[in-house]
Amino acid sequence: MSRLSHPPRKTGDHVSPTGPGPEPLDTHAALRLALAAAYAATTARPYLHATLNPSPPLTQRAVTAGIRATIPLQAALTARSGAKGATVTALLTTALAPLAGRFARKVSVT
């Protein structure tokens, strides 16, 4: 084996068309990443505020944000499952978030 040769590849190894280096994200990985980021963006600010000042109104906002954030969290977990149709189900679940926000203005989530 020469110094420049690579070890044999296993079946199923992906070869990047751009050569060595990080592989580009596929659409499923990008969707999972976007949904996880949506969950983090929904919860981070209220949790931080409630941590710094645990007053009842800020704590209630943090709890409300956590409850509302279960929609993008559930969508991210669905997309990660890899089941047939998981991407479509995750996108449909994500589409419910604005509807939940509309209902939350009429009836308190907590």
C-alpha cells in the first residue's frame, strides 16, 4: 500500500463530490437543524429572563414559551426519526405553530 492511497471503503460510505472535507448537509439534516434552532429560539430568551429574575410574570412567560415550543420540538423529533413520510409530517406539525399562537392569545396556555 502506497503512502498516498486511502484505506478501502465500507459499503454505504458516502463520497463527497467536492473531495475531502465536510460533507454538505442534505435536506433532511437541514430540516432537523432548522427545527431544532426554532425550538431553541422559542425558548432561550424567556428561559434566560426567568433565570435572571424569577418573578411570577417572567416565570409564567417561560412556562408558556416552553409549552408553545413543544410544537417545533415535536417536529424536530419527527424529522429525526427517519420514518417514511417523517419530513412531510414534521413540516405539517411546524405549520401548526402559528395556529397555536393564535389560540394562545384567546386562552392562556398555562
